[in-house]
Amino acid sequence: MRSEALRLSLGTDDGDRSRQGVLCIAVLLLLLAVACLISLGSGPTGVDLSHLWLYLTGRGGELAVQERVVLEAVRLPRTALGLLVGAGLAISGAMMQGLFRNPLADPGVVGVTSGAALFAVAGIVLGGGLLAPVSMALGSHFLPLMAFFGGLFNTWLLYRIATHGGQTHTTTLILSGIAVGALSLALMGLLIFMADDRQLRDITFWNLGSLGGATFTRVVSVLPFVALVVAIIPFVARGLDALILGDAAAFHMGIPVQRLKRLVILAVAAACGATVAVSGSIGFVGIVVPHLLRLVIGPSHRFLLPASAIGGGALLLVADSVARTIVAPAELPIGIITALFGAPVFLMLLLGRNGARRMGEH
């Protein structure tokens, strides 16, 4: 196991796994293209897929006026937002799993989810009272900004707790995350106790996640943060591979371990804070997608990270299409769909012989 991990971390394991990784990414790109077409054509107002294809390829203006309005004002921003949110959650989950050497890790470990949820609930409950001046000044941006800064605040707090003498201890970070998450849950309970019926409905809907409020403004607001976590892949992939052997071994191989941890944690916090802010809480994407791909292409992060980004985007687009059509013209929260898919798959991975063996290796 150690010799295999050492070859991987040195970048010398370029045999069948490399070809497998390239093939997997090519297949995922094809699936993503199909998922985008399904997303653009799904919903209570139908858009003919043949007309849609001609429109997207610029070979004819076959769309009716209503179809064009629905496509450009609703479907395009929603598809773009779903792609970014899914990619951000999945690639962040893959980075967290590599950083903590644990396939069960997700962005919630560093406090992003609990902080974003707490601040979002505070914005919903206090937006008409104590925080009314801020709410009126920010308008529709109030709740997303509250969630974003809540995720960053919790991440900063946990990082400060877990860092001593210039060293960030992952065990302390995980245990602190549990404690801060419990505290955030207790404070949310207090706020929910204070909420009225309308606020309770808003809190429930936000916690279940949705892409229903997608606009190009939201797409532009989340794009830089997801682009950041994608852009650092070449700079962190080899370091995350080396961490398979532990912090000390990675350091002796020339990996700046502390700088790597800071970069990954901050990038994940920013990306997940932004995605949670615009879509609410969407579970299982950050755990299941990297875990499934790791079983197919192995643990090499130079393939696993981009594959996770593509696979996460495709999965969320399909889940959103199902959420829009299964009870049309109503719409299910997308978090219900991802949980209904993700929980059974994750349980099968945990209980299956191959899943148990993989988890033991990591």
C-alpha cells in the first residue's frame, strides 16, 4: 500500500489508471452535455429538444416566442447555476477527502455548511427586525450574503482553533468542527423557536435546497469562487496525493504541507460558501460523487478533481430536472432528490465488499 501510494504521490503511476482517468473524464463530459440539454428542455413549459438543438447551434430560429423567453430568462441561468453549484460541491468534497485522508469527509468538516445555515436562518428570522436596515439596503442579495459570510466565519473560527505554532492539526479541526456544528445547530434551534409560520416555511425550503431563484446575477456571483477551486487543481493535486502517506512523509517529499492545507481550506470555504448561499443546503453531492469516481479511476487527484467537478455538475443538473418535472407544475426541493439518490448509493458503498475494502485502504 505504501509503495503504491509513494509512486502515485511522485506522479509515476501513469499506466492504465491514466488512460482510465482520461476515458472517464471524456465520458463525463459527454454525460454533462446530455444533462445540459435535458435541463434546458425540462420543466412545466416544454421546449422541443430538436428546436432547442437548432437554436443552440445557431442553425435556425425555430423556437416560439414563449419558448425563447423561457429558455433565455429561466432555463439558461438555472442550468448554468446548477452546473456551477454541482461542480463546486463535488470538487470541494474531493479536496476535503484528500486533505483528511477520509472518504467520508465533506465541506461540512470545516464548518461551511453549519455557518452558512446559521447565518441564513438568522437572516430569515431577524431580517424584518434587528437586521432590517441591512436587509433593506441589500435587498435580494441579503440572504445569499448572510449565508456566504456565515460559512467563511465558521471556517475562519475553526482554522484559528486548530492552528497552533503555525501547524494546522486535522484531528483538532475535525473535532472542533463537530463542536461548532453542534453549537450552530443549537443557535438555529433558538432562532427557529422565535420564527413565525412564514419564516418557518422559508427556513424549511432553504434547508432543502433549490435552484428556483436562478438568475444570471447569481451565476456571475458564484462563478469566481468555483473558478478559484478549479484553478488550484494543478497546484494541489500532487500534494493531496502525497498526503496519503501522512503529513510528515509529504513534507519530506518537498510538499509545503501547511501552505497546502491553508490553500485547500480557504478555497473550499469560499466555493462552498458561495454555492450554499445561492442554492441552500444540498447534501450528498460532495460525498457520493468523489467516492464513486475514486472507485473507478483511483485516488490520483489530477484525474479525480476535474472528474468530480464534471460529474457533480451533471448529477445536479439531472437532479434538478427531476425536481422540476416529477410533481409539475410544482417543484420539489432539489435537496430531497439528491438525498433520495445519494443516501442509498452511499449505504451500498459502505456495506459492499469493495466499498469497505476501499475505505480500509484510505
